[in-house]
Amino acid sequence: MKTLIATTVALLFTAASFAQQGPGHQPTHLQNHPRVNQVNRREDNQERRVNTERRDGKISGAQARQDRRNIKTVNREKHAMRRADNGHLTKADQRSLNQQLNHNSRKIGH
């Protein structure tokens, strides 16, 4: 019971602190540059495709693991590129990541 009360109080405190920051405040993970958002959406979409194809039995577990590994490789490279440019992706970075994601997309399910 004490844990439930403590959790409820913590949630209320968190909600109140966000409300005080005003309607324009967004959590840090939502404050991305449009190029970052575009690459993130593609990564999320590919992850959903892999999960759907695995769930439907269209690909094996080994193939799903390989596809996810490829997506994670692109994600790690994106993070390295962002670190090099103060949290942003240059147009060249975005182009390079999209080429890799295009390659991954063609390989999903094959």
C-alpha cells in the first residue's frame, strides 16, 4: 500500500512539474531536428516490418535477428554522426543513413 501511495505521489509530482513548464515544453527526446525525425521514423518502420514478418512466420528468427542487427548498425552510426555535429544530422549524414536504410529495407524478408 505504501508503495502504491509513493508511486501515485511521484506521478502527480511529475505531471505537475511538466504543467508548470508551459504548453511549449517537450521532453528532450522529442526535440529533434527534422532530419533526425525522418531517419528515426524509417528505423521504427523497419523494426515494425521485421516484427510483423516474424510474427506472421514469413521470416525465421535468425533472419529477424540479422535484420534488427542491421537497423541497430544504422542507429549507432546516426548517434555517432549526431555527436560529431552537436546533436544534428547534416544533409550528407541523412543521405548516407537513408542509403543504408534503403539497402536494409530491400533485405528485410529476403
